[in-house]
Amino acid sequence: MPVLIFSLCALTALACTLMLARTYLRTRVRLLFWSALCFAGLTANNVLLVLDKTVFADIDLSTWRLVVALAAMLMLVFGLVMERGQ
């Protein structure tokens, strides 16, 4: 059951990534670009979570998941700071 929930979280993050990227390509609002990159990182984080709990159950991927999540959040923070500065 947890694998199903983790997979649904990954699919939801992927859907958000695609919608944000599509809207960015249509409107060229830069904050949408940074948000799409953030959600792409969150999608990768969720995929790593599924892999960590199912495929590589004997290997600890928590450090990699945290690094990917941190990079995703830093992209959004960077985008917010850049938009605030202009």
C-alpha cells in the first residue's frame, strides 16, 4: 500500500511539473519556470523514494533523496529571489 501512495505522489508531482512547464511556455513568466524546475526535482525525489522502498530495499537512498529535495527547493528559492530583485 505505501508503494501505491508513493507512486501516486510521484505522478502528482509529474503532473504539476508538466502543467507548470506548459504554462511557462505559453506565458514566459519566469516564476513558472523556476516552479516547474522545483516540481521536476520533487518528482525525482518521489521516484527515488519509490525506488528506495521497493527496488533497492537493502540500499539506503535517503541521502540522495534529501540532496535532490534540497536542490529542488533551492531552485524555487533562487527563482523567488530573482523575481523579487527585478
